[in-house]
Amino acid sequence: MLLQKLIAIITITAVSTVGFMIQNASAEDEKRKVNPETDKAYEHVIAPILASRCTGCHGANKAKGKFRLHTKEEILKSETVVGGKLEESTLIERIMLPDDDEDVMPPEGKDRLSAEQKKIINWWIAEGASFDKKISELNVPGDLATIIAGLIYSKPKEVVITKAFNLPDLPQPADAGAVGAIDKAGVLIMQLAQDTKYLSANAINVAKSFNDAQVKLLIPVKTHLTWLDVSRSGITDQSASDVGQLSMLTKLHLENTSITDQMLQHVGKLSNLEYLNVYGTKVTDAGLEHLKGLKKLKKLYVWQTGVTEAGANKLKEAIPGLDVNMGWKQPEKEDKPEEPKKG
Ligand code: HEC
């Protein structure tokens, strides 16, 4: 099916540009079939299309035409979508123009929407452009049901990237000498995205040799470093106070390392943190106690650790909206991963 292929291509593109960012060992990142009974029309069908074709220009990083389409709030603000009224929705007007019209969206030179994608967007708006309803709660004509049944869902990657842009703009790039030293140590250090001076650092290629001494190299770029992946590396609790200084981190991968609750004591100071992965470590419920002040934390991965459901629930009470991923054990998750991934 064409749409399926398109989505596969899009996913590959996303992987190649931000490849290192998406190796979170998480079942939810995996591709799966759309399920009309449990999946939402906007989140699981519409948002991925917009993410693949539109939000590069109308999204977190750019606002061409002075509007964005990457969240519910931004779509509503854009006034390009009027639920139930195709003829009043400028979004429909623009995507339905002939391919050679100079106002057609996406514009010339960019990958166009397929006939199926146009059909899906038209359907969603005609059905009221709901952001909350499940597919099965809408009226789904037979031909659309067939298209939807063939869709593959994988979480749009841009959603993750946008997180970093909640941070204030940086006037200066990071110190080139400090970046050079990190690079020389074999750590992949790069700008998080084109339009930002924030940096991501990934030690995956040197995981075996990366240790507490190298963590010290990161401190001179702490004002710029917002993503850090030291999973599977030799990092230990000895770096805890150094890690605790990396205050702009929004995303931290510590999975499969020898860190313990002592590390979390310092991680608990990283008040910008939105994503933390400590899967396959020795952390326990006592360690989670230190994380209670991380009010921006949205995702925490603790499978194959000493963390219990009771401990996870306690933290969830302290941080509204937090999703604690305990792997197969997680009881109340709606769309349970089909197969637990083996670490
Ligand atoms: C390569 C960048 C780019 C891509 C990709 C892109 N757009 Fe645009 N879009 C623009 C620019 C630039 C404008 C402002 C100029 C204009 O109105 O043509 C615009 C304008 C629009 C407008 C007019 C808004 C208004 O005020 O009336 C709509 C609607 C729109 N885009 C929707 C989309 C949709 C939906 C997609 C994806 C299917 C998309 N665009 C993809 C660059 C892009």
C-alpha cells in the first residue's frame, strides 16, 4: 500500500537525520498497525501525516506563514482547520489545489501528499476535526476503513525534538574548544537541530571507553548540552555530582550502566529534565524519591531495575502527567506493547 510505503520512507528519513536520538529501548517507539478501536484519529492518523509533510515548515522549529501545525493548540490557533467545514478550512483549500498551482501545500519541490493522505485529512475535518475521538467513534466509510487498516503508526519523531525548544534561545554557540575536546574523545557531539545552538552528546560509539573522567569534559558546555546519551558506558556514581551540574539537560540516557540511587540524588537537580532512562540499572524506589522535584519530567524508563509499582506510583503522584515505563509489568497502559524487548 502506497501510504504504508510513504510512511516507511518518512520514518527512514527521520532516522537518518536524528538517528542517534531515537534508540530509546522502548516498545512505544516501534512501528505497529493502527488500531481503529483504540487509536485516536488525530494523534495516530492525522498528526503523523502533518509531521511527515507539513511541520518541517509549520512546526516547532519553523513557522512559515506565521503558524504551526504540530500540536492541537497550534492547529487551533492557526485557524486553518474548521471542524465540520471543509470549505472554510484553508488547510483543505491549500492541500487540494492542483500539483502545479503555486499555492499548493506542501509547496513545489517538497514531497506532496498522496491521494490517500488527502482523503484522510478531508475525512477528519469533515467529521469535526476532533482531537480526542478514537477512529472507531467517527463515521468511517468503507474505502477509508481500508486505507486506515493499512496504516502503520510510529510516534512522530519531531515531537521529541521539539522538547528542547522549550528552552530559552541561546545567544552564543558553545565554546568551540570545549566541543572539540568532547569530539576528540569520540563522543558524537552536535547541534540538536538546524535552528538551535543547543547540543546533543552521544557516547554510543565509545561506550566501552567512556567513563567518569570523560563526563568532566561535558561541564564546559553545560549551558548548551540538552541531550545526553551515556547508556551502556562505564559511567558510575562517581560522576553523580558532575552530571548534576548539567542543568540544561532535557533528555538523559543512563540505561544499562552501573549507576545506583546515588546518581539519582544528583539527577534530581536537573530541573529541565523531561526524559530519563535508567532501564537495566540498580536504581530503586528510594532513588525515585530524589526525582520528585522534576516537575517537567514526562517519561521515565525503569524496567529491569529495583523499582516497584508502588514506588513508580508514588512518583507519578508527585509529578502529574508523568509516564513511568516499567516494561511488560505495566498494568494500566492502554496500548500495551505486544512483545517486551529483551535488554
Ligand atoms: C517547504 C515549506 C512548507 C511546507 C513543507 C508546507 N508549507 Fe504551508 N506554507 C509555507 C509557506 C512559506 C506559506 C506562506 C506563503 C503562502 O501562503 O503560500 C505557507 C502557507 C500555508 C497555508 C496558508 C495559511 C493561511 O494563512 O491561509 C496553509 C493552510 C498551509 N501552508 C498548510 C500546509 C500544510 C497542510 C502542509 C503539509 C501538507 C504545508 N503547508 C507544508 C511553507 C510550507
